[in-house]
Amino acid sequence: MKCVRSLSALVVAMAAFASVAAQTRQDPVPAEDRAKAEPPALAWFQKNVSPFASDVPSSSEIKAFVEKLGDARLFGLGEPTHGDHQSQLFKNHAIRELVRQGKIDSLMLEINRTPGAEIDAYVNEGKGDLVKLMLDSGIFSIWRTDDFANMILWLRAHVIRTGKPFRIYGIDCQETGIDFRDALDYLAKHDPEVAKKLRSPLQPIITAEDSPLTFVAWWKSQPEANYALYEKAALDLLAALKAHKESGKADEGFDEALYAANAGLQGLRAFEFEIGPNEMDMTKIPGDYFSRRDVSMAQNTVARIGTERRAALWAHDMHVIAEIPQFIYDMGLRTVGSELRRALGAKYVSVGFAWTVGSFHAKEFKPGDSIAEAQLRPVIEHELSCDLPGDLGEFLSRVGPERFWVDLRDADEATKAWGALPYYRGWAGWGMSEELWHKNPMSDAVTLIPTFDFLVYTKRISPSTTFKLPAKAGS
């Protein structure tokens, strides 16, 4: 069962209000304010960017970038869309160089727990088959690409050559049934009666993993009253596992079982107000609701790195954002990166991406669609641009080089003032709406500084190199 949630509070809000979104473009900031702030910022960029000559950075170019990242414990590597080739390619090379320089020993992926474990077993032990991993492991379809597969293959080769392990973790919480199943399977080995009792109320969620429906469609088919039953059963499962540990019987599988049970509860709570056939009542939803997945992924990342590990995080730009305005934070909105910055301080470094023109892969999200309807559409190429006044891509196209990176932490005061103005980013997730592209100011008009520590810019992007295989026999 596919379980894909919108990227962040802003994307969910855009989907929720798509039917009433403005049909003409709305400037995120007055043109006169941009006109005053842009000239000194443009001059600073022109003096401080580090160009790279092609989509494949040279050894010296990527080495300089990684050296400038410093000695953080966690590097959040974003992407402006889930379906462009250039950001995935750049991250592939950045991760390799981070490994070569000894700055990371693990990778946190915006995927679920079990596909992360399968990739980890392949990279470190040679278990499984890379092709089957890419096709059947639960890796989201947006990353079934040549670049993602190539990165995994390189990490496997690095482990073989060096003999040093490199850990892979999926930190998402969107395989609720599998998480509950694995936690219950562990408990059943030690306390079968308790496990049997707890499995019964959770069995519909576990069974739903084999459903051809997307998770959202299945969730909509459940009575709203069932949510309280599922949540209570999840809390009872956690309590049973903690009691098991307190009895002194926990073995080497306990920590993973507890992690799985927590991830299952996180998945439930991330969709709490979307259960049942009725539309969400936005007036009754707490401010933190659309950030629950981000908060969960941040918690899972912190749990996985512990006190010793140093890692890169592969996720969307919206997730890796390191700083958000205090008034937004006070509303309950969070990102993975903002939670990591609060947990790790300057030891978390975020890298955002930007572009001006080109194509990328995504599913079409038409106004009035439900998420379940959009999920059933095929991934297609979208030819779009981010080149109007008020677009970050338009501003960056005036800097000069067609590809560059820049350390935004070095910005002068005038550039910081410019960076505090919101610009349209040209962001897209697994699904997007061409009809509403940049017309809704809630879509992705975001400040650049101090939102990100680094920015990587490519003027022209092209679609990610997906496998584009024939349909599975019998499907």
C-alpha cells in the first residue's frame, strides 16, 4: 500500500485550498521592496559565488564545496523538486565526497524504516539485489532513478574497498501497518498472549498494507471513530514493550521493535484528521498538525545518529529548512531541519537548491483533486519556469554563472535583509499543479536567509533519470 503525505504544512495547505486559489499571480512581496533590496544583494552574490562548470562537478569543485560545509554532525541536503536530475546528481557527488573526507558515516533518507533497512543490508552485507531494491523495497517512486541507484552502488563499493561500515536509515513514518506488525512480531516471541491481544485492534492497519488502495484512500474508508481505537492500541503496544524492557527481558531486537512501534504511532498521528469520508474541518485542526511528519522525522533522525554518528540527510528543500520565522514557529509549524537545528545547533547545516527554467518529474495535481486521486496518476514531465520578477530563479539568473554554490552564512547585512524577503522557490513534490503554478502565495514563497546555510543553483534543470520500465506483469 502506498502511503505518501504532502511535503510540509505549506504544500498541504496549498492542496486543501486549491479549489479557491487565486487564478492570477500574487506577488509575495511588493516590487518596490525588491527593487531596493536586490542591487546590493546581487553585488554580494556576484563576488561570493563558487561556480561549477557542468552538471557533474569536478573533483576540485565538489571537494571545495564539502570542505566549506565544515565539521557538522548532520548535513541536510535538499532538492527543489523530487523529480529533477541536477539536484540528485549534485547530492550524489556531495555524499561521496563527504564519505571520502570522513565527515559522515551514515545516511538518513526520506524513506520508510524497512526500505532503509534493506538498503543498509545491501550496502554493508551485500544482502539482496540492487535491482529488486529499486523496484520492490518500498523506495518511493520519485527516487527510483539512475542517480539514486548509482549512489547506493557506490556506497556498497566503498564498504567493500575500505571494510568500514556505512549505515543507511529510513527516517519516515509512512508504513504504519508494517511498523506495527514488526513490533508485534517481536513482542510475540516474548509475550505471545499480550501480543495476540494487542494485534487484534491493529490488524486492520496491518492487513491494509496488502491493499491495492493508497493509504489515503484506505484511510478514508475507515469510520472516524476508529482513530481513537487505533491510537489506544498503539499506545498499549508501546506500554507493553516498555514493560518488557523493565522486566529485564529485552534482547538485541528490542530497540528496533520500540522504534517501529513509535514510528507506527507517528504515522497514525500524521493522518489523524484525514480518516473517514468527510472533508477535514480546518477550523478544528491544531496548528501543529501538518508538521507532525516533519517533527517525527527529526525525532527519528536524532534517535538514529545517537551521540556518535555523523550523517547526511537526503530530503526535499522544505524538509531541510534550518530556520523558520518565530511567528511561524509559534503557530505550530515545523520542519525537519528547524527541529534538528534546535536539537543540534550549528552542528546541523542545511543546503537548499534553486533553478530558473527546465523540466522535472511529478504527478499532476489538478484543482479539486483529492490526494488519493492524484496519487493514482502516472509521473509525467512538467516543463515550467521560475523566471518571473519575484521568483528566486529570476534573481539568481542575473548573478552570472549558470551553476554555482554559495555559503549564505557569509552574507553581509544588506544581503541578509534581502534574504529575509520571500521569493517564489519553484518547489514541487511528488505531485504538483501546473494550473496553480506560482499563483497561490501559500505555495512556496519562502525567505532564503537564514532559512538555509548554503544554496546550490542550476539555471536549467532536466527531468530525473527514472527507470521508465514496462508495467509489472499481471498488474
